[in-house]
Amino acid sequence: MGGTDAGAARAVRRHRGPHRPLRRHSRHPPRPRGSQGAGRRTPRAADRAPRRARRRGLPRRHPRDPERPRSPSGLAGSARRGHPPLGPVPRVASAHRADRGDESSQDLRIPRGRQAGSLDRSAAGARHRPQSAAGRLGRRLPRAGRRGSHPGDGGGGRAVAVRRRQLLEEAALRHPRRGAAQPMTRRVLIYGEPAFRTEHANPYNAALYRAMMANGDVVVRDLNYLGLAFLAPKVVHLHWPELTFLSGHRRWRVFARLVLFYSFLAMARPRGTKLVWTVHNVTAHETRSTPYLRRLYRRLLMRNVDAVIVLTESGIAAVRREYPELRRRPISVVPHGHYKDLYDLTKPRDLARAELAVPADSLFVVSAGQIRAYKNVPMLIEAVGDLADDRVVLGVAGKSSDPQLRAEIEEGAAELPRAILELDYLEDARMATWLRAADLVVLPYRNIQNSGSAILALSAGRPVVVPAIGAMEELREMVGDEWVFTYRGDLTGDVLGEAVAWTTSVQRDPDGPDLTQLEWRKVAESTLTAFRRAVALPSRRTP
């Protein structure tokens, strides 16, 4: 037997006979020459015990319990980790070419770290940071191209890849705050200046941008210089640029704002960022900063504006007349939204008058809002003094940042027989109380293009007296002659007397004027249309 074994070993080493190759070519190391079993004949394939056959596509059996199928790739084990079983997931619409059948199963593999619904490892931060729900699920999902990795897939890679993507997107939607990606639609970033930071003073901007974000396709944030440079928003929307850049008494700060903003805007230009300006007033109400900085401000603004938004049709001609540099820029008309949903304007008139100590039989003439020089409140006080009507009670409410103007108002009101003053900042509820208590709101502007105060008074269901300048005639045509009274020239006692007679003689709807044209949903849609028009413009080089 020994000679036979030695001969068989020599035959194996010479590659003769139906034996396997030498052990040095297998996964086991060769036995030493003097050890037990050295040179022993390797059993043939026919002599080995037969292996249990398994049909392709069937689940693999558990090693210790043949009757129990193995859980496919750990999906069933998620319940033991505290996660409920996912169950059947409906098909998620996807624009991936694999779902359209354009590629073979070899191109459907999802590389680790770049799975749909999971974060990129390079962008996620530290290596050992806890993964999101989609990332944890991705580790338990079957890899594309592995045969028999999921029951019923027949071993094909395409079905695995499709289901893998469906489960990942489902997990991303279930846990949006735990690192999983948002839905597949990419939202457009817009910077508003200002957007939400001035909501306490004027809710116009916040109402506009919230209505704009209602459909979920747009994200609006307040202007951030670093974000402008590195995130490259699609649109930067300016409202009152003179307040943004020229406010303050320190000239170096004004210069720094101008340089930083337009420098970062130039960095974002190659990626398609556009600058849109809503012209609320054609000319600034007050002169700010130095002549040199004002010239620099205007030159930079005119060179960089891509599109313009005005609030009325008459604003188009006014902008082209005042700013000839913008005559070739596209101009869109977007009206000013109303304030019906932004203030609580349901307080009864009698209760509001009782809170302000207004006599019940009087005719309450009100000027409410921030007091500034262009609003011409001293002229209103003088007109009430010249009015020969004892029923009229004057009310002035709002804060003035000019001590001289405040003193002038207090001195003029002291000469009137009946006047109510509240020269402090008005909260929203207090502003609503003043408007609901009024019989007539008078706004004797010195110069104006558009008036948010007039729209606020109309939202409260109160008639308004304004000069026939700017877009005030257009406002009267929109809401009707029974709600807006316009005059030409200065506001005198005779003009105010005509307005008082008009107030008491005209019948009005108790629900207020029809402001459906000023609904925020329509205003937001028109603004987005103007943004799309600006984004579609070809890129231009700013000098």
C-alpha cells in the first residue's frame, strides 16, 4: 500500500491521472513530506457527498433550520433593531435612465456612499458620524447583480436596483430631518433683501415670500453675502436698495456694503445669478449718505440690475423717465398685496373707538403709520384747524424718528379743540384698532409713487384720501370712486371738507372694497413669472 500511495503521489505531481492539481495551487497549504496523510490520493468528484441542489431564484435556507428561509439581506431583521418592517413599497416615479429600460443590468449598480436618498460621505462630515435612515437602510439592501438576493427577483440585477431605489426614496421621505435627502425635485434658492427680518415693521415682504414658497419649488432666505458668493442663488430680489446700502452715518460702512455686495454678486454671476429690483418708489423719500456714495450706489445698481418690477402700469413710464439706464431691461407689473390676512381687522368699530376714547358722535379722521417728513402730517393738522366742522376729531398714530418733526406735530395738535395723539411704535393689534376706529384715513403725501398705507386702510374697510400723484389714480380706478378720494395741489380746509362730505354721503359695502386682484397667491405667481423672465435672459458682462 505504501508503494502504491507513493506512486499515486508521484503521478499527481507529474499531472497524470484524473486527480486534482498540487495542493500548492489550492487554498490549503501543502502537507509536510513526513506528516500523516502526505501523498494521499485526493478523492474524485464522483466520490464526494452530493450537495443539495437549489433552484435559481428560490430563497436560501437557514443553516441550522432547513425549513426556515433565510431573511433576504437583513430586511426582516430591521424589526429586531427597532424598525417596523417596510412591507411593499409603491413605485416611486423616477427620471433615472434605468427605470426607462435604456441600460442593461450592469449599469444599474448604486455605488456605496452615493445611493439615492443618502448623503455623500465627503459632504457628510466626519467618518464615524451616525448615518441617516436611508444610509442605514442602504447597508441592508441587496446589491444589484447578486443572484437570488431577494425572493422573487429571479436573480436579475434590474429588479434589485429598482426596488433598492424605491426603498431608499421611501426612507428619505420618512425621515427628512435625519440626514436623508429631500424629494427628487430641486428647489430654487432666492435671496430677498429684505425677506423676513423686517416682518415686525412691514409684513409685505414676508407675506410675498411665504406665498411664493407655498408650492414647495422655491426657497427664500434673507440676503447673505457669503451665501451669495458660494451658494449662487438664482435670483437676488431687492426692494429698497437705498435703505439697504445707504443707511447709517458712517461712510466706510456704506462703502463696505456696496463693495461686498457687488463683489460677491460678480462671483455668483457665472453660475447664472440674476438681480431683480422691485421699484416701490421711483425716488427716495429722504436724502442719505454723501453725494459721492450716492453716485457710486446708483452707478453700481444701474449696471447690475437684470430686470425690474413695478407695482402699477404707470410705474413703467416713471422708471424709464427717472432711470434711462434701464430702458432696455425687462419690466414686469406686479401689484401690491392686501393686508386682510396679515392683521386682525375684525374688531367692531364701537369697541375700537371706546379703547381710544373717541366720542361716539364724532367723525374720526386718522393718519396712522410710521411718521416721516414726506407724509406731510403737519399739513393735515393745519387743514383740520381750518375746517369749520365741530364733529371732526383728528387722530395721529405712529412713531417719528425725527425729534423736530415730532415736536411740530405736538405743537400743532395742541391748538386743536379735539385731537388724539399716540406718537409711539404701533404693534399690529394696535394699528388694527386705530384703523377700525377711523371714519376716514387721510394720507397727504408730499411725493409718492405707491402707498402701502393706503392699501392697509382699504384692507380694513376704511375710505382713503390721497393726492392725485403717482399711482393713486390707478388705485382709485381699481377699487372704485366710493373708496378712494383724490385731490390736486395742497390739502386745505376746503379740500378736507369735501372729503368729509364725500365720506358721509356715499354708500359702501360693509365688507370693504373688492381686493381680489391683490391676493398674495396671484402676486406671488406674477413675481415668479418675472423671475423666470429674468433667469431666461442671456448672461451679460457687467462693466
